[in-house]
Amino acid sequence: MATKKIFPTKSSASLTPWLGIAAIVVLFDQLSKITITKTFQLGEEKVITSFFNLVLAYNKGAAFSFLSNSGGWQRYFFTAIALGAVAWIIVLLKKHGSQRLFSWALSLILGGAIGNVIDRVLYGHVVDFLDFHWSGFGHFPAFNIADSAICIGAALFILDELRRVNK
């Protein structure tokens, strides 16, 4: 009599749920960017709280507008890096899909990378709109849901590595 596997092994864990999480990140990211670009003019800001505004900003560079004024080559450079990361993340998810925290981290990073690649391909820049600031310290660079997913994914990745080291 054959036994049925109740829990997937590392090699048989499905890629589907992890790609689903990445797809949800992309969906929320793109819907929020479409909404902002339809309701705001470039540079327009709306105060939400004493520490948070919505603002429409375009970023032709990487994080914190790194290389944003470099003549346009950076669009293709950052797109290529992101596509390479997407491919590598899919390989890692396929191989380690049963490691939940690790796969959550990778899925969030994957969704964020795809969300920002879509912007670079369609518009030539990334749409940013979340603007946090603190009295006396100025404004943190504007960012978006894709950036947030990448940061949360990176934090989960670090947490997963710390847990692994402590075992």
C-alpha cells in the first residue's frame, strides 16, 4: 500500500504559493502606483499626518535616487540586475520552498523587484509616493509598496539567517 505524503519535502514543495505572494505584492504595488499617478501631479503632495505625506515622485535611479542623474543607462542596468535577481530567486524558491520564513522573504523581494521592473520598462522610472518625515530631521526619500516589500523581505531574510545560525 502506497503512503501519501502529508508534508512536502524540500524538493517537492510547490513553487505556486510563493509566486502567488509575489503576484499579490505586484498587484498592490501597481494598483497603488496607478492610483497615485491618476490623482496627483508630479511633485504634488498631500499631508496625511504630522509625519507622513503622499507625494508623486519619479526615481530614475536605484534606492535613495542613487545614479538618478546618470543619463539614462541606469534604467537598463537596474532592470538587468533586477531580472537576474528574479531568475535567481525563482531558482532558490524552487529549491527551498519548504523553508517558510526564507521563502516568505524571497517572495516579498521577488514581488518588489518585479513591481519596480514594470515601472522601469513602461515609464523609464520608478513611481514613488510614500513620504515619511520627522520634525527637524527632514524627509526620508519617497518610496513605494515594492520598495517596502523588498525591505520587509530583506529583514525576514536576516531574521531567518540569525535563526539558522543560532540553531
